[in-house]
Amino acid sequence: MLAAVDEIATIKGIDVHLTGVELDPLHANIAKKSAHVVQTGDAFNIITENQPGWVPENYSGLVANPPYIRLDGESHSSERLTTISSDANDPFQPYRNALSRHCKEGDEWSKLVSEIGGRADISLAFWYLSVLNLKPGHRLAIITSDAWRTRDYGLIQRTLIELNLDIEFIIKQPKNIWFPETQVSSSLVIARKIAEGKKRTTGPLHLIHIDGKFNISTEEGLERICQELEIPSESCG
């Protein structure tokens, strides 16, 4: 994702400073080829007040592919969570502690933070982290499971979005084209953080439906979309 941001910024002539945070040391080392700074460790210990010198709302854009682990009390889930939290019995506790420092007693943020847990997805914490770090008026692009839009346990995420974000695009990829080894359908959600005192925009939400037939990362997919749109192939790039 960092490499993609760098590529698009270069094409558009935009000067960017890319910072990455990665839990896995091997992947962090690989990512260093695509960013100015890559820090290794738990994002909540790096880009919250757990780290000296951290400043909220300091990022002009965020891209994220958080881990998806449902908290259903199953043993395999607990084992995986030990890599994220030192206390697998309550993996959200470190995140609640970090986020609660930005709460005012009785406000909506405080209520939402206190409700993290139960059957929630561990990725929910990354939505909080993104809202906390993103500058008002700027965009977040995050890969998420589709379940949050309809399931009961997605209520906290929907409320967080309603309070803080304007969703502009949902890019769906049925049949798990991006992650063929998973059994959870996922989408890329692009949203802009609502600035304080600003109203939610009334523009339409754009739903983009990806299909393997039109995979524009391949020559065959590019030709097919050109044919579908009746555009000469030399003009389709």
C-alpha cells in the first residue's frame, strides 16, 4: 500500500512523506523500501500518547489493512491475539486505555470506547486509531470486512463512522479476489474525516463493484473493460 501511494503521488507530482507501522518485523523490513520511516510494533503503542512526542490529528492521509480477528472466545483466536495484546483474556484493554486519554466523561467518544469488546472484531480498534490520527477534512482508506454494515456487532463501528466520517467510496470485491485464502468478504472503504463545526456532505456514496472479469491489473481485464465501455483500447489506460 505504501508503494502504491508513492507511485500515485509521483504520477500526480505530489511530494509526500510516508510513515508505516507494522507489527511483524519481517514485513516491516520489506516495507522500508516503500516509505521514509517504518516503525515496528503495535500501532497503539506508536501513534498514541504511549509514545513521547506523538500529536493527534497529524496525518494528511491514512491507508490501513488491519487484522481481522473475531473475539468469540475460541482458543485459536486467543492464541493469535497474544501477538497483538499481552493479555489475551481482554485484548481490547490496552486500546481502551490508550483511547480513554482522549475522552471527556460522558461524551460520545467515551461511550463508544467503553463498549469495545464482546463479539467485536479486533480491527474496530484501528477505526478509532485512524479517526484519532487523521487531520479533519482529510481521507482514510481502510480494508474492512463487509459484515460491519449489517451485523449487530458492527453497531459501534457504524456509530463511530456516523459521528466522525463521510464515506465517499465503497469498493467491493466479491468472491475474495484480493484475499482468496479468506472466507470473509471484504471491501475498501474511503472516507473523509468531518471537520469540527462542518456538516456532513450531501453528495452520493459511490459503490464500485470489482469483478475478476475486469481486473485492470491485467492486460486481459483492461481489454474487457474497454470493450464493455466501448472505448478504444489505446485510450483506455
